[in-house]
Amino acid sequence: SSLGWLHPVLAAPWLQMKQAAEDEVLQHCSFTPRTGRGPQHRLGHEGLPATERLYLTAAERQAKLDRKAAELQASSIEGCTFRPQTNKASHEKYLAAYEYVPIHKRLGEVLRSKNEKLAQIQIEVEQEQQDATFAPKINPRSSVLALRRSRQAPGPEDSVSPQRDQGRDSSRGRGLRRARWVISGMELLNGMQM
């Protein structure tokens, strides 16, 4: 093929000599690769579509892994010889004490115990409140200001009629009332300190 420019009659003897030399070299080589092998199917999987073969192979592999894990666990447990000795009577009492009864059959008992607990808690809270001696300490200035405020009769600036309020800003009116109230409270405190 590399001598395609030569006449086929002239190239033929040369190609035969080249092939003979290659065959002689290959006779000394013992390695022969296995090429062109088809897929090797497991027994019973011939003729199945590829997807089914893959699923079956995966299931077989998983079963093999499970068997190996069970064997490994069994071999690791062989060395464990301890067996606890339990009292069967106490075990039966435990099971009887915690025997499950459906909620619809024990509803009356559950509600009764819940109400008893609530009543007990309520009694305890009432007893604690009777023993309570807490009396808050109020700042004297706060009590004076509250007394002063309760003695004052509501003036015209405290109660604004809706007609008067339409023409002015309500936040401005509140600010003025607040300022007057603070000033009157300060005057009261200054008068008490003298």
C-alpha cells in the first residue's frame, strides 16, 4: 500500500518478501491477544435484552454481598459467649406494667388524671400567691405627677373639638399640650423641694 506508485507487477514480489519477514518475527512472539471476544453472559441470561441482564446481574451481586456480610457478622458473633440471666417474673411484671392499651379505651382515665394534675397545680399556685409579699416601690416624683394630673380638670387644650381640629395639625397640638404638662409638673416639683 505504501508502494502504490509502483506498478502492481513490480510491487508484488517486494510485498511478499516483506510479509515473509514479518511472519518470521511473529513466530518468535509467544503472546497472542484474544481479540474479538463477544460478551460473556451468565448462565440463564443469554438472549435477554441488555437492561434485564444488567438488573439480574446487579441483583445477583447484591445477594452475594448480603451473604458475605451475614457470614462476616456470624463469624464476629461466634466469639461472644455472654448470655444475660434475667428474672422472668420481673420481666413479665415490666411487660404487664407497660402493656399498650389504645387511647380510645383509656380516654376517661387519661382525662381524669390530667384534670387532677391541673387542679393540684392550681392549688399550689394559689398557695404561692397567698405567701407573696411583693409591694412595688414607686418613684415619689411619678406619684406626685400622677396626683397632679388627676387633680387637674381637663382644660380646653386637652379636649379639642372636631371642628377646631380640622384646621390645624394634630401633632402640633399634642406637642403643645405635652410641653405645658411637663412645665406644670416641673413647677410642682420645684415648689415641693423648697
